[in-house]
Amino acid sequence: MSSATKIAGQESAPESPGDAATATTPRQRAPGSLESLADEIKQTLGEAWLPRYYRERILPLRTRAHQVQTAATVKPEQVSVQHTLLGVELKIGRRRIACPDLATARYLATFARAGCSEVAVPYDISRISLLADELESGWQRMLLLVEHLAAARGKAYRTRLRNSLIADARAEITSAGAGAAVPQFNQNTKQRRRGV
């Protein structure tokens, strides 16, 4: 087979240099490029891709906006959940944020690793634990896919790929918004219809 083999359902660049200018458009990406590998990871994750899960599963719930107060320069390794005598704390770099419970700390830690400064937190605390599990699972799957799909590349390439995915996730979550600062409540307290 020639060098113009099919890779992931797309043909690679043609062999003659004259056809190279017409072969790729701005929307198409080279099969081995960083962007195409990042897109492949996003497609593989599907609903587990953090911004998609955030838009489809978290934002439709009744939520409140919460500021994580983190800078985008904090590395994901600098985010940890700590158990202290005063309760559970989320440590982001040198800052510590007191959290009401472990589930909320885990939930916020995932977004802090992505560098998000403001996120929506579900008002119903019984749902936070399940959401935190799904978010952490999606985060770990993303990191494992980076290591698996870019195993033949160097460590610097894998780091660039991971940072690119984190930046994309941060931008998409920020554009989705954090919702209202106070959740909306149904004020309808009528128990019976009038005129019955």
C-alpha cells in the first residue's frame, strides 16, 4: 500500500507536492497532529468529556454559582482534598477552601484541576457524590487516553496534548457559565384549586 493510506477513516496527504496545497482545508487536520489527537480523545470520551457532562447533566439541575478562586496557572497536581481537624478542605496551590463535605470537595477539585474559576454546584447535596464520581472518572479516562494514544510520542508531546485538552475543557466550561448565584425556587404554595 502507498503512503496515502487511510488512517482513522481519512486519507493522508497526497504524495506529489503540487497536490498538497489543495489536499487540506482549514477545517481538516493532519492525521498525526496534536489537534486531531485531541479531537479523537474528545470523541472517544463522548458523554464523559467534562464540558459535555457539565452542560448536559449539571447545568439542567437547580444549581448555584460557586467561585473556586483559582488561577489558570495552577497545575492539576497542585490540587488536593485534605482532611483536617476542622473538616474537609480543598487545597489549590497555596490556597485552602473549606468544604461542607467530601463529595463537594471532590466535585470542586475536578474543576479546579481544569483551571475553572467559577462553576455551578448542584443545590441538592444528595446528587453531588454521584456527579463527583462521574467527573473524576471522566478526568482519569482523559488522562489515560492521552497516555495510551500518545504512547509512541515523547513526554513533552503528551504534556502538550494534556494541557491542550485541559485548556479546551476550561474554555468550554467557562463559556457554558456557572448559572445563577442563588438557585430558583418554586414559590407556588397553593395546595388546592379555587372554585372546586
